[in-house]
Amino acid sequence: MKLKKLEISERVVQRLTEYLSILKEAQKQYNEINSIELAKIMNTTSAQVRKDLSTFGEFGVRGKGYDIDNLIEIITKILGIDKINHVIIVGHGKMGEMISSNLDVLGEGFKIVGIFDKDKNKIGKITANNLIVQDIQNVDEFIKNMKNDFDIRIDTAILAVVKEQAQIAAEGLVRSGICAILNMTTYKLELAENVKVVDMDISAKLQELNFWRLNNANQKI
């Protein structure tokens, strides 16, 4: 399923991942679920649920709702996690090491195949998942070799370098063919429009959380 960039908002994709999580829990007890039930858990409206899902097609049955197993399969395919997506980590400080040693945080559909750093004291060390930390200067060669030797395409990276190195490191990744970056730094990257960046700013999320705590708002964050 190929959608044009302007046809879907980032928030719809975010909700799609939330629907998937809810459906997997519901799957343990039920075979079907309707938009009203999904909306209640999501703290939204049934109209919003139907609108979100209809962006990708018509999957429900009027008066009956959605077959949970089928909807999980559909969303999984839409998100592209019905197959293994190969990812590299750039920066193996505390944040990069936390990810590489706890691969369950990646969820299904993702596999770390390479870890890179510029620190000579880290290069050559074996990580918890038996990968060797490589020199960041070898990223381009590594990506090409994975494609040529194993037919493995790598176009996604987790960027976990220090803030001061983020822009330069990201630009280098783009030159090597990376077009999707999970930015674990607080630096706002400036890259070409065809490069998708998702910021994982823990500080910003804590500020957001603190607002709801202070205002005692019973809303989904």
C-alpha cells in the first residue's frame, strides 16, 4: 500500500500504532471490536477511529465492527512490520547502549544489524547482542556491503550521538543512503524533505507530562 505523503498526517500514524497495541490486548479475550469500543479506550470519538482506519481502506462490517485478527494483520502490513526492517545505531553512549542491550524496546519487525561510534575506546567492543561497535566512518561501506553481499537494505538509523554532533552525523547518514532517522538527541535536525525524522525528545515529553500533572487533566498524552 503506497500513500502519497500529503494524504496522511503524522498524528494518524501515531494513532495507528496505538490502535495496534490496543487490538493486541483485546485479542486475548475477544474476536471482534467496534469503533465505539476502540474510541473509548483511545479517549477519542468513534468517528475519528473510523476516519483514521478508512484512510487505508474499508475493513469493518457495519453493525458488527472489526475482526481483531484481520485488523491486526492489516495494520501490521500498513506499518511495514510484517517483515524484518534492518536498522543501525549511530552513537553508542549511554542511550545507544541502553537500546542495544534491551532490544525488546524495538518491538516486532526491527533488527539492529550494525552499531557505530567515533570513540576509539568503544570501537571494536562487543555489545550485549554480540555486535561489534564499528567506526562511524565505515557506515557507508557497511550499508553497501550489506546490500551487495546479503541483499539487505538499510535505510533506517537510530541517532544517539551527543547533541553537538547530531547534524553532522545525520548528514553523513543521508549521504550513505539513510532516509529515516529516529533522533534520540535534543537537536532539531535540518535535512532534505525526503528524509523522515522522528524526534524522541525525552525532555519534551516530560514537560508535556508535567503540564498534565499540574493541571490534573484526565486526558490521554
